[in-house]
Amino acid sequence: MEGKTYYLKNFNLIDGTGSEPKANAEILIKNNWIEDIGERGSIDVPSNVKTFDLEEKTLMPGLNDAHLHLHGSRDGDPRSSRFLPSWEARRAIRAAEDAKALINAGYTSCRDAGGRVALGLRDAINEGTIPGPRILAAGRPINSTYGHIGRNPLPPSFFAPDTYADGVEECIKAVRTRLREGSDFIKISTGLWGESKTYLEGGCIPSYTVKEIKAMNYEAESMGFFVMTHANGYAGIMNALEAGVFSIEHGGNHTDEKKDKEMFRTIIKNNAIWAPTTAIIWKPYEYAKKAFGWSEADIKTWNENLFQSLRTANEMGVRIASSTDYSGSGSIGGQAMGTANSFNLELLVRAGLPPMDVIVAATKRGAEAMRMEEDLGTLEKGKWADMIVIDGDPIGDIKILQELENIKLVIKNGEIAVNRL
């Protein structure tokens, strides 16, 4: 579908590349693409074009959450609701509302890291039936029998027979099945927290062998798809990296700086992506006390270790993609999907990452995590026109991205999705 032509002028440009902001810039959008961009007066502007004078507001790429789940979760839902067919229609309707909330908050793209609802939601958004971000959807994750989903207390009868895959042959077939179902990439689980160790001790159980992971990764990559892995702890992460997995989710040892650095060196060597899902790993005091029985000192140690891992990774040059693991508006302390996702950006700044690096993590790195960096993530001539207009300076105060009133204009694929100007 061809978009309209728009000319935007008189704005401060954050282009997503990490370059310093540029004042008094202009951009021409034509047929879904960035036709031209530059300093004021550098573009040949057509006559009678729809013009927006942005009055020194900020223009930047559309935001990206590289790891979320459009499950339509709400506070109080039973854990089994994600797996029960009787809940699927309800969750799909809720997820449509969450997708709308994301685009309203400036999120023009995201990776859904596992679940059946997102496949249909993606298609409904793409056909124009409902508003929402551009979604890259994993579909059903692949787990070992005693892996991430395999340790769920629900009986096996709740799940499709091929939810679990063990051994090379089953793993290969599971990848092919997911791709046939319409997955945009493959989600597996290679490591999870062990029952005999607490989070604070960094315990981890590897849930697939390197041989099994290699088989799944080869099968996906040979057909043009990438693999992301749910990986907690050193062993599960390093097994995945040895097998060539592109995207490491959660991750970070957080208790052993030496292991963290070795992991980060390997991520850099492999040109992999780290989606640390900071907002879900970081623990608010009341939640951690209730859920885990942690003391105030425990919580402080956990959060400080997480922040140290993020600082170390960023200083070493790891490609960090902003990511939350949020699964619905009610699943995040009553906050609305979208604005709550931008709380993750505040956490990254609080961890010590420079604000410009955080903007890059939420734009350019998100596009790289989707393997769509040729088209998305930065504002450059020839790329798709995904961008937002902010009333204020997010470099000076990243928290302004959490307020809808500051998101003045959202353009996705050259079309105006939200207009609060």
C-alpha cells in the first residue's frame, strides 16, 4: 500500500545511529519511505505537500521492544490461562488492545518472543484490520521435556504433543513445524534457573545439549530464519553461543563478573544480540519480598549485579536491544502496555548507560534484533518511514517517553498512526 507524502520541518533530529542530535532538520516522506532527510533547506520539497512545522520538538526513530509477549495477560489471571484453549479468544482481544497501546506509545515494531496469539495479531495488523506495531512473531516456543515450559506444573495433556522436542531428530522436526505454522523466527530455551539454587546464587540448568541446539539453529538459518533462546545463567548461554544462536534472551550471570565478561566477549565475537529484558529481571522491593522471600539487602544485591552486567556489556560493545518480557497491561503492576515498556529505558539509564546508547538500544538495536536493520531502526534516506515526534528532549530526560502526552506524532510505514499535535 502506498503512503502519502509528508514534509516535516523545524525539529531536533535524533537519527538512532548514536550521532549527536541535529537542530533545525527536515525530512520528506513519500510512499512509506524516507525520500530525503537533512538540515533545513537541503531538501527539494514538492509543492502542495502536507507540511508539519514541529516547532523544535524531537524527531527520532519509532521505538522497538525486542522481547515481549502479546499474551493479553492481566493481573489475577490463573497461570494456566496462557495454555487453555477456552482463554484464547479472550486473550486475543486483550492483546489487540495491548497492540494499540504500544503504537500509541510510539512503539512501531517489536519481537513477540513466544505464543500463538501473536501470529494472528501480526496478520490482522498487517492487513489493516487493527492498529499496532510491526510484529515479528516466534509462535510456539520449542522446549525440552524438562526445560522452561516442561517444568510447568500443568499436566502434559494441556500442551500440544510437539511442545517438547528431545534429541536431534525431534528438534529438527519442531523447527520445521513452527515455520510451517507461520513463525518469523524460532524461540527455544537453552537454560533456566535451577530449583536447588536461588536467583542470587546464579544457579542454572542447561536444558539442551550443544548438539541439539546446533541442529535447530542450522535448520532455521538454512531456511533464512534466526533463533532466539531463553537462557539464564552461564552454561545455557554459552551452549547457545557455541551452537551459533543469534539472539540471547535474559542472560547475564549477574554473580560472577569473570563469567559475564567471557559471555559478552563471545556474544561480540559471534555478532550476536543480547536482549536482557531488564524490566522483568529488575526486582521492585515489594514484589521480590512477596515472590521470593528476599530481604531488602538481597534485592539491592540482585539489582546492583544486574546493573553492573549491563554497564559491563555496554562498555565492552555488546549489542544490547531494549527488551521487557512484558506480557500484557495487567501483568506489569497495573501499568498500561506501551508506557510501561518505556520504563525499561529509564532502568537502562539508571543502570549507568548513557541516554544516547539507550535510545540506540530502543531503535537501531531493535531493528538489528529483527534482522531488519537495512529498512528500520534509524532515520536515513531510503529506509522505511517509522518515526515519532517527542515534545521534549529524551536525551536530557528519558522518562518523558513514559507519558503519552509527550508522544505527539507516530508514523509507521509512512502512515500517520497517532496524531496529538
